[in-house]
Amino acid sequence: YLKLEYRCRLKSAVISFAGVPFLLNEESMKVLQDWLRFWSAQAPKNKALVDGDTQESWTYRELYLRAQSGAYFLEKKFNIKKGDRIVYLGQNTLSVISLFFAAARLGAVLVPVN
């Protein structure tokens, strides 16, 4: 379930992973994509994510491919561009992680609201 609330351009944003602040800017978004591409090539069958509730898991290759296709969808369907913010309103699932990487691939920032 994806709900796009609004868009606006920005140069950087601060998000939090497990309570640790992380600055997202053009350089850090490129690092995220390089990191995912690297692990997809180096350890494609290794588990990248495991859902603690459902035990569903994705490999690095699956995560990379989902992020790639998600980026294509966001760009073509919603015209998401570099600097946009994507507001996500929904449950925390593995799909949110692929959406995060898809947004980073486009230079956009995911803003989860839950």
C-alpha cells in the first residue's frame, strides 16, 4: 500500500535508523545504491532482510531487483525525480525497505509516516 501525499524538492534530509540519525544527501544516496549493488553482486543468495513477524526473507539480489523495479515504477507512474520526498503511510514491511532503496536510486527521500 503506497500513498503519495505530496512532493517537493530538497537538497538533504535527516532520517533515523534504529534511533541513529543519518543524513541523506546526494552523496549518501549514491553510497546506498552502490552498497546494494555491491552486495547483490558479491553475495546474491545471502539473506539481506528477514521480517521478524512473518519470517519472510529476501536475498540481496531480490532486494536489489525490487529496488530497481520500484525506482522505474516511481519514475514512470508518479514522475518522481531527484530531490523529491515520498511520504509513505502504511505498515512496516519488507516492501518499505525496497521503497527506501528505490527512492534513493532516483535521488528522492522516503518519509515514512506510521
